[in-house]
Amino acid sequence: MAYRTYTRTYSNSSVGKFVSGKGSRGGPLSDDALREEFGKHSQKSNREFTALVSGSDRIVDSVTRAFSKHHEDGESRADIWIAFIEVPPNDTTTRIHSARELAERCKLEEPGKFSHEVIFEWAIPEKYVVHEVSLQTLIERGFQEHYFLRPSTCEVRSTSEVRYYTAQEFKRHDPWGVGVTIGFFAQTFGARAPLDWIAHQLFYDCVKMNIPGEDVVWLTYAPHHTDYASQDTEIVDFQFLCDLDKGIKAALIEWFLSDIDFCTYQEIEEWRAETEDSMAREVTECWETWHCYGTTAEISNEEEILYDKAMDQLLVKHKTQRDAIEAQAVKIGCMGGAQNENRQIGGALARRWGVEGGMESGWDERSSDEDRGQQIEEGRTGRGLRDG
């Protein structure tokens, strides 16, 4: 089984990055408690904190939300972040729910609006956060804003519009060209991001794919956001997907990760590891200077003050060292944060497009993002604040 990848957008106005409004520590919610919490969470007008943190399984949702925070809420691009979460298949402790299923259990109207939202109880474990990148950094790296903003006005498109206009862009290219296009899109998120997932997910978000037979692929392009009868369907063979993957590989591996910048990235990671080891030793030595190892005797109040001062100075030094590493890392797109082995880069480029008969992927035609797009990844606390 593969890792489950989700995204989450947050900013300084959010209640917390990955923690719910009610904190991070709590027991598993009962069915009744979960329905009650989600009932509050789903209401735009709700002003109570909940025990839920939301994310999305679509890249278009998180990026659209990031642009909305900047252009509609007036927040600085440097303060708006997109995080990538990878949950291992063997995880049994993280309680994650389908928002659509919860909406159905709560008998909410139009549960399809919640189709691509996921719900975490209490908190998203930070050990599963593999990468974070700011909207400011994306723009500085040449992010294709035109997918998400209306021409001339700079108004943010709805997720339905984003999917439609991006799908129309795909139709102008051959499959290899589409692969290159979405590969370039993924590049801007940085070398430590789940690049293969981002590239393929952008395609899935905008093109529904069904493989009914061995060499037959049905592609249904996202319809116009005001006319669902306008959707286009195309029949291609499996070579289309092979060429698409070749384009992605060219953009991500041959033209990005294999160049000198990626060698620099590896050097930075070695620098980071050596520095962290050195800092850990310094913290230990500082403690041992003021505390006699192996004894339970307490140091005096005067010594405690001196110890705290020395430790504070050491932590300031360590922050300066980490900031210096991050400054270099940002230049080549390998933002720090949780460790990420880029599991999806190597073998995942031989991605299983679903050769099994009847495989289907892509956008959910039953969902409606027109209203829900602005709510995904926002815990409803009444003033646009997130629960976590």
C-alpha cells in the first residue's frame, strides 16, 4: 500500500498550524462526539473551536486557498504556507476521516461539497509533515499564477474554474508536453516536496480517468464551472500515460533534480545533519557543566540562573545556525522541516496508472467546489480562523 498524501494551508491568522482549536491531546472521539464536532466544523457561522483539523487530498484546493488568503483576506504571501502530509499505510493511531462520509452521517445538505476534504482528530502528527513552502517562495520561483487568478483583475478563481482552465491548457499539448507542464508546476514547491504526487495530482484534479480495458483510457476533462454539460471526453491508448510520465520525468529528474542544484541540495543536507549533531553535543555539554551527571543533587538558585542564561545564549546561537542553513536551502528549493526521503521521486515515476480493469481516478463530478472551495482546510471558528 502507498503512503496517503494530503495538503494543508495555514497562515498567521490560523489558530494553529497542525493542532485543533481544542488542543492536540484528547482521546479518540466517539461516533456521537465526532458527528457533533463535525456539525460545528462544517458551519461557516460557527464560532466555537472544535477538535478537528482539516486538509485536502487535492493540490488545487490548497493552492487556491493560499491565493484566497492573500488576495481576499489581505495576508502577506510570506505568512501563508502549504504543508504536505504523508501518512504511512501501517499507521493505526492517526484518526483520519472522510469529510464527505461525516457529512452524510450528519445528514448535511450537499455532502458532495466535502468530497476532497479530510478530517484529523485533534492534530496532524508533525512527524508526517514532510514539507512546507510559503506562497512567497512559490511566486519567487516562477509559480504559474495564471492558473489560479482571473486575467487583469487578479481575482482568485474558484477551484471549479481552476480545474476547468487547467484542463483546457492540457488539451493544447501532446501528452509529453502535459507531463512537462505539470512537472514544471511541481518544481516550484521545492526538491523536498512530494514532487511526483504533486504533478500527477494536478492532472487527476483536472482530468477524470477511467481504464475499462487493457489498452483503452477514457479521459474526461473538468467541465466549465457554470456548465457541467460542457465536459469533453477523449479516448486514448495506454501510450498516452507512458508519454505523460516521460514528460514528468524529464521535468523533474533530467532538468531539475539531476543538475548541480541537486548536488548542492545533498551538500546542504549533510551540512544540516552535521550541524544538528554538533548542536546536540553542545546542549549536553552545557547541561553537564552545571549539573553533576549521575547525581540527584539540585543546583542552587544562583547556579540555576546562570545555567538558564547560558542555555538561552546557546539556543540563540543554534537558531542563527539553522537560519543560515535554511537560507541556503530555500535558494534551491529544499525547505527544511520534517525529513523527507522523497519516496515518490524514484520508483514512483513508474507510477501505477491503474492498469487493472475498471480503474478510475480524477475529480469527483458529484462534488461542488463553488461554495466549499473556500472552506476546505479552514476550521470554522467564525472569523475565517482554522481549528488547527
